[in-house]
Amino acid sequence: MSPLSASPTGTARAAVIGSATSCGTHLCQMLVEFGVPGSRVDLYATVDAAEPILSEYDGEARLIQKPDLDEVLARNVVFLCEAGEFVERVVDRAASVTATIDVAHARTAGSRATLVHMDANPGAATERRGLFAIPHDLSTLLVDLLYPLERELGCAEVVATILRPASDFGEEGIEELRDQTVRLLSFAQPSAEVFGRQIAFNVLPQSVLPDGGEAIETRVATEVADVLGWTDSRLVLGLAAAPVFFGHSVSLRLRFAREVAADRLREVLQHAGLSTADDDASRLTPMDVSSEQGTHVADVSADGLGGFRLWAVAGGVHRRNAELAVRLAAALCDL
């Protein structure tokens, strides 16, 4: 994580909408790591929240309550960690009332949200108020890989395939993969309520997945281009779900704007913290990085056509977006 931390004299109040979701949980954990005290963080939920939910923040018992709009908008920064009607009402008032950060990829306001990646385009957050959006987790994964290459070498063409773990689909996705595996090994019929079909011992293309179908591929490609400042189409993206619980795998084919030696490419990756020595085989698979946060390029090779093939694995992608959201909030207010 960035060495930034909460100001010891910080006064900003934060509201977390959807704090009981997976996204909200990661966000709250990152606020704790950042050093924001619970006295300045209010937790809310809008889905099935007729009664307060008992939770915790930094080891202290807390109530997650149904939010009041005026109360939420009185906070200095609002994190949106779920979608829904209440979130739409917050978005409608965000431009003039407070700094609002969409962490859950709802993008309910479309182009009205300013897309910010705090390493690649931090200058996009020039205003202290308004609606901001953190890129989709998969967009962040690709930006983390491509930004240092674009900055140093200039990317002319990128073809990417990302294999997604069950954790991309929440606790329900993880549980369904586990249940299907157990049932299939017991010669029982597996359930498929989340994925709609068998994911265990299988690979599913994005077109059949429950989080937006092929449209998500277009969205991720568009977000990557926006963050990197590409005005032309340079990225072709394919997504699929693999039968692993945690950790993403990325296969890239790259061409650069000028001739690049393989050693120079490796040097750029190593300087960006994305790769180590060529003989390091400790991070080759998603299982190797499932308990970590960060991306590792495990293999670089020439493709014989003037470009390169890269194989990368990444862990903690969801935590990475929570980190970017908290860093953005710190840039917008006295967190």
C-alpha cells in the first residue's frame, strides 16, 4: 500500500454505503489500515436493512444502519460499495454536496463520474467535490500492468485474456465452486445457482457469466483506455472464469510503438515492482499469489512477430481497489 496514512489531526467524516458487502468489507479494512478511527467512519447498508446489523470496525462492535440521505450527504466523503435506489439518490446530489467515490463499479451516473486511478491518472481528481469512480477491479489489474509499459515504452497493441477466480463473484461464487467440487467427486448432481452451469473442473466464457456478460469486456477495455489516455483502440480483451478460488491469471500479447529489446522490457517491469529475476518460479500460478496483494509477471518471451508474450498472476485485486479508493479520499479531504 502507499506510504500515505491518515492525518493525525484529520477531521473528515466518512460514510460507507454497503459496508456489509464484500466491497464494503475490503474498504473498511483499508480504512483501518490507513489509520482512520472509527469515530470518523459511519457504516450503512441499504439492502435488506430494515433493522440495524451488528458488525465491527477495527475490533470494536458497530451497528450498520439504514442511511438517511441528508445525514450521509453531510459527510466529507461517501464511499459507494453497493448499487440501488438509495445510491442513485446520493449520486443525484453528489456534484454539489460532497465527495462521492463509487467503489462498487455501479457507475450509475455513467460518464458523469470522474474515473481515477491514483497511480496512473491522479491528476483527474482536480475538484474536491463531485462524483468519482474507481476503475473496475479488472481494469485496475490491467492498468497496473500496462501503465509502466505505456509510460516507458508506448503500447501500440495489447491482446489480453484474464482468467477470473470464483472470488470475483463473492462468497456465493466461492461456496458454489466448493460445493460443486465436493458433489462431483461424490458423483452427485452439482447445483449451479450462481454460475448457471458447472464451474468446477471447467472454464466458462464471460458471455455466460452472471456479472454483465460480454458487456463487461467492453467496459474494462474502455476504462483502461480512459485511464491511460488512449484516444484510439489498442486493447482487445477476453475474460473467462476458471475453477480456482482466489487469484487472477493474465495472458498478454504486446506490441510497442518502437522496437524494444526483451531485456529493456524486463527492466521496466522489475523497476515497477511487477517482476523479479527470470529464474524466480515462486509466483507462476494464481495459487502462488492468492494470499498476497500485487501483480507479478512470471514470464516474458518474444512472439516471433515483433511483439512479446507475458504471463502474469495477481492476488488481492479487490483489496487493491479499496486501497485506491482510500488514497483518493485522502487526496480529496483531510482523512
